[in-house]
Amino acid sequence: MLELRGVSKRYASLEAVRPTDLRVPRGETTVLIGASGSGKSTLLRMIVGLVLPDSGSVSIDGEQLCADNLRALRHRMGYVIQDGGLFPHLDGRSNVALLARHLGWDEPRIEARLRALTELTRLPVDALDRFPSQLSGGQCQRVSLMRALMLDPDMLLLDEPLGALDALIRAELQEDLVEIFRELGKTVVMVTHDIGEAAFFGDHIVLLHDGAILQRGSMQQLIDSPADPFVTRFIRAQRRPILGPSARDAGDA
């Protein structure tokens, strides 16, 4: 579905992404993980065309992303960012339908799609009549997801979509998102720094460090067969605050 060949990105003296190859299988969820500054969000932005690589290529279904086809290929990608990115002066309905109206969809088609998406995302219908400032964090993310899915894209790209939510709302949305991914069968690329979230969502895990892919595979492979000592350090660093000393000792034993 998606192939990156030798893509790289530099900002002045900072090499944000070193030459990187990545293939993303159709209909499955690939999760990019890593510490802050590892290059995962830059990699995602190059996929969606918000950032152009200094070298290499991004291809979707064999078609290389370039200035001439950028708009058309973007319509095949739904994009969700951490804070939702909703326009504050538009209500939920207008936020979701914005691009469809721009492309000339008629109102019956828009309304039918809105009904289907509110059911899919479990968003209360009356929430669409509210402005983002009147919605909860979880509702804002559901509206943002609806907007990303409005055109029924082939691929869904999510950049820390649940990072700003409290634990209970985050857990609820995680469950709902897994069901949505399963029902739609979309190709999904998700960025997170949370190892638990990566394990929950990912068919394939890609761990980045210092702008390069350090290891890829299943979460169990990262745990059992780390390609580098950093892989183990990254996983253990996130386990410690949750498990506590006694559970850590039992796990080490």
C-alpha cells in the first residue's frame, strides 16, 4: 500500500530522518514508536505530503508522491493529529463536511455520510451542532476521526491521536478505534510514544531512534529479540512507572 525508499529530512544541522526504507502492508496497522525527536512524526508528515523529503521517494499503490499528484493522493489519506486540528469557528458538522463540500458533494450525500460516521465513531448526533470549545477532548477526537474518514480514504494516518486525553477517555477511544480499524479494514499508520498503545494497536511495530529505524516486527519480537540495547531500555522505561518495584522484580525473575 505504502512504500518509502531512502527518504530523509534535515533541518539545518539536525538530521531529523536519516535515509529510511519502509513498506506498509495493506489493511493492517503499522505503529511508529520512539522517544521525542526520534523522527516518527517527521516520517508521518512526509507520508502525507506536509513535509517533502530531501531525498528518496514516497509511493502509494506504486504512484510516487509529487507536486503534480499531491492533492489527489492526499484525498486517499485521512489524517488525525494529537489535538484534533478542528477549526474553532466551525461546528462539528461543518468541520467534518468541509472537504466534501469543497469537492462538490451534494447535501443528501453529505448527510448520509455524516449519519454513517456518527454511528461508526459512537459520537452523539447533537455533538455535530456544537463548536470544538463546547466538546470534550474525546468528542473532539471523534469529530476529527470522522473528518479524516469523510472521503472514505484508503489509508488512515494518526499522529499521537490520543496523547492529550486523560487515561479513562483514552482507554475508551482505544477500544473504539480498534473496532473501527477492524470493521473498515483500512491501512493504518499510527505514531505514538506509548509502548502499551503500540502493542494494543500494532500488527507491525517500527521503533525509531535518532532518525533511523532501529527495529521492526511484532511487539513480542521487540521484547524477546531486541536488535539493540536501546530497544530493551525503551520498553523497560515505560513499564517501570506502571508495574512498580515488586512487579518488576517478579518480571525480571
